[in-house]
Amino acid sequence: MEMPHIVIVLIAAFLLFEVIEHVVVPLVFYLLKRRKLSATDVESLQGEVVRIRQWKGKEGQVFMKGELWRAESEVPFKQGDKAVVDNVKGLTLTVKPIVNRDKR
């Protein structure tokens, strides 16, 4: 090969490497990351057990995973009771009493 051909081949190889490095590889990582479900996703909170910290009427505060949350329920609770998360609306949890399966 002549010298100009080698230079052209080297430049083409360099450009191909740069495209792969800066376009293809980040795109693959982005697509793989997008598939993973977030551990903090709203659906992951449903079914979690919470402890009632404060309750008045049909709303109050509950403690879950080291954080205090606003909660509401059709059932009244007392401080210290446990409940289960039924739904999430924004930053408010809808909770319900834990059903004891032993009692029939």
C-alpha cells in the first residue's frame, strides 16, 4: 500500500472507533439502564407494611423505610398500629389494616 492509502485507512478506522465509543456504547448502556425497574418506583411501595405514627380521623402520618409519609384510610387507626400500603397518590399513601389470616 502506498502512504496516502494507509493514512486514509487510519483516519477511517479512527473515525469508526470514535463513533462506536461516543454513540453506540452510550446508546447501548442507556437502553439497558432503561429496562431496569426502579427500586423506588410507586408499584414497589404497594404491599409494604407501615407503622402509624400519628392519626386523626381518616388521615395521618406513617413511618416506612426510614421515612415519614402522609397517609389516608377509610379505617381509623391508633398510634403504633401497623397497616399495609394499598395505593399511592402523589406523595400520599392509601393504607388499610393488616388482615390476620389466622382468624376465619
